[in-house]
Amino acid sequence: MRQLAVSSLLAAVSATLYGLTFPPTGWTALSWFAVVPLLVALRRGSLLQALFVSWLWCVVGACVAGDWF
């Protein structure tokens, strides 16, 4: 359970950083480093956990970058 919580936190941080690369902030150089926490989170667990972490990343990323669209 602790591993899932840490992976979820890493995915949320990664998606937030990735969302900041879109306008109006436009920190495009950050996009190269924003996916690193996601990749670490994906390596930590099972396939089911990786699917959940990927889904969480998509939802948080869409919420952060959603106003850009």
C-alpha cells in the first residue's frame, strides 16, 4: 500500500510539472525532466499498479493543462 501511495505521488508531481510546460507558463524545457518521476513510478510495481499510475498521470495532467485547451 505504501508503494502505491509513493508511486501515485510521483505520478501526480510528474503530471503537474508536465502541465506547467503548456501556456501560459510555457516552461518548455521542463518537459524533458517532468516525465522522470513517472518513469520511476512505473518501474516500482506490477502491471495493474502501472495502469493505475498512468491513468492518474493522465487525469492530473489534463486538470493542470486543461485551461490551455
